[in-house]
Amino acid sequence: MDLDAGQTDELLGELRRSHPRLAIATVLRGEATTAVTGVPPEADFEIGSLSKAITGLLYTDACGRGEVLPSTTLAELLPLGDCPAGQLTLASISTHSSGLPRLPRYADMWKRSYALWRHGRNPYGEDLAELLAQARTVRLKSLRPRYSNLGFELLGHALAAGAGLTFKELVAERLSTPLGLTATYVPATESELGPQALTGTNRKGRRQDPWLGEALGPAGGIRSTITDMAALARALLDGSAPGLAALEPVATFAGPAARIGAAWMTLEAKGRTVTWHNGGTGGFSSWIGLDREAGSAVVLLSATTGSLDRHGFRILAQLTQP
């Protein structure tokens, strides 16, 4: 079913209680519809770990171009020497099965966590050289599915190195420019934020620093607008997006019900197969879901923390109802 203006307003009203600054996009039969509440239509959001979903697309695109292979190791692309992390394959990282921990072992982890909790500070901020230094000393864990921000940071920068680009340039050349995504970009510093960049808040309404840093980009540092994310969702459905093989599940992730491609998760929900990813930063939350069989998609972007998963799955199910 199509969501008419009244239904969209009803959805926004329902979500506004927990997410007062929100944007929603739906795609059905090739047509994208967007709506916002509490923000201008051109508002620029942190999309958090939806950045990993984009990095997954760039990974499978790079494989298709012959720039890398699934068996290519990090050390073949980045100056990591013979450290354990350098021997990891891109394929294992793309499915969160490399043994890399979620985060590197920061010497000041307690300080970072407190500054985020108490003052809304950015807990990241490393540049590429600092990321590589962290990777050279990281200890690998058991080989089981383990969600890893560190892994996707390294994956994205390795792909960029293989293409002779920075990650920021890779996103622009392989994704944003071909798809006409004029406001999807990877800022590393506050000076690189766009004019419509929102400041996020936590659930208590406290302002949070933007999550910036060169290292963070591939795992959680991309920003975008609801218009651009709607265009990306439409391109994923019509086949014009790069790296579509990333959507195809190749391994289990959290038991037999949840499978993973290159970052993208696949889950059976109410009799439908949903391909999806979510994201969250200190002040933002996000969700994208595709019902590829029905040709429908939903994107939610919020400038407030708090899971959007339940809402996203529910709205996507509504789109596929007769």
C-alpha cells in the first residue's frame, strides 16, 4: 500500500515523541517520498553505521573492478607489516568474522567514555596514521561473528588505498557522484561540515559533539540527507547502485535467522525478507530497510539517539501490505 499524506503525518506524529527531529523516506514502485519533522528538508544528518553499509557496497564494487579480491589481506593495501591484523582478508572483515574486536584497546578508554557520557564529546577523532598504529598492536579474538567498528575502519581505508584515493574521495567518486548524491560526504573536521549539518542530541536533549575523524569515516563518519538516502535506497532497488552483491547474504551472523552480506543484514520479518542496517552515534540514529522482492524501502534519520529498528521494520511491513 502507498502511504498517503495523512498516514505519513500520523507516522511522524507517533515518532515525534521519541525522535523530535526526524526525516523519513519511503520508496515504492520506483517512486521516493520524503517527509521531515523538526528539521528542514535539506537537513544533514550523521548516518552512523549506515556508513558500514556504504563501505560494504564499495568493497563489492572494488572486487567487481578487479582492484581487490575477497582473499586480499589488509597488509597488501595498508602499511601494517606482519602484524596479525595485517593478515586478515577483506572478506572476513566485510562479514564481521575476522576476529577483530569492536574497538581498539584505548589507553584512555575510561576517560573517553566519561567525556561522551558527561559532556557529549566525540570518543573517536583519530587520523589514518593513528588508526594504523592501533591496528599494529591489536589482539585478535576468536573467529566468530563479532561486530567490529575497527574492522570497517580498516576495510574502508584499505579499499581507498587500493584505488589510489582517500576514503573521502572513494565515496565521492564511486557513490555520490554517479548517483547524484549531492550531500553525502565524509567530514574529518568541524571545518568540513556542510552548512545544513545538524547538531545531534541524546535522549535527554543534551547537545552532542559531532563524531568526526579521518579514521572513523568507513565505519561511522558519513553524513547525508534524507533526499540522498532516498535516492540511494531507490538505486539499490533498481540495480543502479554500485556493489549490489553486498546485499547478498553469504554467512550467518546471529543464528540461522540473521544472515550477513558485506555489512548488510538479512532477516525474515513477518513473512518477508528484509535487507537492512542501522546506525547510531552520540546524537543521531538511523535505519534503512529494503524489501527487494516487493521493490520497497524505508529510511529513517533522527538527530536524537534511540533505536529506530522497530519503527523501520513496521513501516516497511506497512508498505508491502496489499
